[in-house]
Amino acid sequence: VVTVGDLLRVYYSHLETRQDTADALSNRTLLFYLGSSKRLTKVVDLTPVADLSEPWVLAVRGSLPGSYAVRTVKADLKFLRQAVVWARRQGLDVPDMPVTHAMTFKGRKAKERINNHRTPTEEEVQRLYREMRRSGTRLAMYIMWQTGCRCGEATHLRWSDIVQDRDGCWVHFPKGKTGPRSTPIT
């Protein structure tokens, strides 16, 4: 292992050989790692392993195409870090490579509310609600609007999940992405 490209190829082939063992990765994880390996190899293939350092990783982060999402860049850098840690455990002469600073991205907040193609305006919501008055989906739409539940959570509701008590009306969602929960409804 002389170059970073060599390191990535050896580490990925090690991950592939684990597939027939108890330590096997899921096919999806292996596919993600293959993508990381290919993207990184394009940028760092001939870089000597001895050059590994945090400033070098920051330079690599800057040279990855700007079209990659922050999540993709972080996943690629984590894969590179995993390869380095694995190589050191195998006894290869690879310098340690901290990536803490390289994994920090500054986010920007909008100064005002932005309505993109996924955010309906208040008028669009009102129009949709008026249109749904004629159909049987009005109650489901009202519950989703008031509680912020997902469509899947609303479709699994039963009448017994809507409870009136002294604190008001509550919707008990038995399943959902975040697990069971109760939400007040006006």
C-alpha cells in the first residue's frame, strides 16, 4: 500500500471478502462504500499514504465536486477514516488521520421563511381543505394538518385512537416513524 488509492482498494476488497462470514455487511452498505471508494479514488488515487493529515483531508474535501451533498462528503470522509483505522490495525505504516475539523460544515439559515416546491402556501392549504370537504378524506386531512402526522400514520388510525378527555381531544398514533405517540388536536 503506497498510495491512498491502493489503501481504498485493499480496504474495499477486505469488506467484499467478509460477505460470506458472520461479519458481513448488508448489500446496501457495501454499495454505499463502493460509491465512496470510487468518488475518493478519482480525487486522491495517486496521493502517497505518507501525506495523510488533517490539512490534507480538508484539501480533499475542497476538491470533491461541489455537486455532492454534505451527507455524501461526510460519508466519503468517514469511509476514508475507516480505511485508515483498519490499515493501522493490520499493522500497515499509515499515519493517523484525524478528520474532526474536516467533518464540520457551516450551515446557513434563511432570514425569512422560504416556500419551496415542498412547502405549500397557506392559500394552497386552504384551497385543498375546501376541495376535500366534498370527499371522505376531510377528517384525515384535518388530522394531518393539526397534528403534523405523516400520511402513513393517518391511514393506520382507528376511531378508538381519537380520545376526548378533560385536557381536550387527543390523537393516539399507534405506529409511525418515531413510534407510538399522542398529540393534542384543537
